[in-house]
Amino acid sequence: MAFLELDAVCKGYGRDPHQVLRDVHLSMKKGELVAVVGRSGAGKTTLLSMVAGLVAPCRGEVRLCGRPVRGPGPDRAVVFQNYSLLPWLTVHDNVRMAVDRVHPDWPASQRSDKADEYVALVNLAAARDKRPAQLSGGMRQRVSVARALAMEPELLLMDEPFAALDALTRGTLQDEVERIWERDHKTALLVTNDVDEALRLADRIVPLTRGPGATLGDSITVDLPRPRDRRALVRDPHYHTLRARVVAQLRGEAAPGVELVPDEVAA
């Protein structure tokens, strides 16, 4: 039985149930990190929102551990692009909210210690008592990641979590996410329009075709050794072969066509 399964899922608005996504099939194993890569506006966030239980499909079914997803639940946590932190709370207290929800019966001191553990995991111990307005964008996203992990979810959902960050900060956070994932091997679904980010982080990439009525293409296994160093990857011929396959699917080509440079943006 698949850990996460999307079975013939369609989503639209108004009279057309296929307007955004059509006939989407996806199966994930426990402990797998899968990236769905697609162009802006193709329906990536809609797909993730259905897995999170924030919106319902018009047709088909989303199942987690064999059970239909009917709404949000503590078994899934989302890292949003816009951080979604409470501005009047400190770093510690934003993370502590998640711990309080998962472990309401723990003593206050134990919940506080657990929140500090997750703050330290994303290397923000020195900023523990700062509020979001005092943090850089990268630091805010670290808090968002820590809060999501503190929910101890079965499935971590990441909605273009680094898209609003500069290139250097984005690379640093990608390193952090890989480090954390290597520690726990938590099942994770990432949606992104950045092919290189997907190759950097994922075990498997599933391209999303052009919308409207987008659907998932063929799955591509990212059989690159971990940990993945960005500088080493750009010199690896197999990395460029995989990248060309992803880009070809995004373009609707049957096979990779032209040679691609490392910094080309596919979306």
C-alpha cells in the first residue's frame, strides 16, 4: 500500500472539473522526498492544497496511509512560501505553538525544551527571543520549517518554500533541508518551479504539464549520491542528463533536445 496516493484527481472551479488539474495520479513511499516541478500557474499549489486537505478534489481521491483525506490534520504540516508566522510571538513561541498542539499534556518546561530543540535544529538558537520583524527572510523561513517539523507530521508539505529568497539564502536553506531530511527521512512532498532545486533535494521528480488541465508526467528517479554538493553537481554529466529529461517533459518534448546550461530556468 502506498503511503500517499492521488487517484485520478481532478480539480477545477465553476462547471469544469478539469480546469486546473486533470487525471492526476501520484504514489509515494514512506520516507521518500518527491518534487513536483511545474511552471508558475500550472496548479502546483492546488495539488499540494488537496494533499493538505485545504481544498477538495472535484473528482478522484487523495489517500494517506490508505485513508481518504477529508480535511486538514496534524499528520500533515505545510511550509508556505510566505512564512505565515505570528508577528507578535518570538521565534521560540512560534515554534512552541506547534509543540503545544501536539503535546498538550506535557509539562510546560518540557514543551519549551522541545521547542528549543527544533529552533536549534534550524540553527536559530541565537535568535530564539527575536520576533519575525527582526529576522531576515531566510531566518523567517527557518522558523517556518522548524514549526512544521515540531508538528511531528507523517507528511511534510513544502509549497515553493524558497521562491521569495535570494540565491545565496536559497542555497543555504536547501542545504539545511537536506541535512534535516537525511537525519529523519521524513516523507516529504515539495512543489517548485526550480528544476535545480528539485534535483538538489528530491529522490524523485514528477513534472507537471502545462495548464489549464495540467497533469503529471512520467516520474524521474534522481539517482545522484547524497549528500549533494551544488558545485560537484554542475560538473556531473548525469546531473545534466536528468535535468534535460525534466526540462523536456516540462516543454512537452518526447526526449531531451538541446544541450542545457546549468543556470537555465525551465519554468
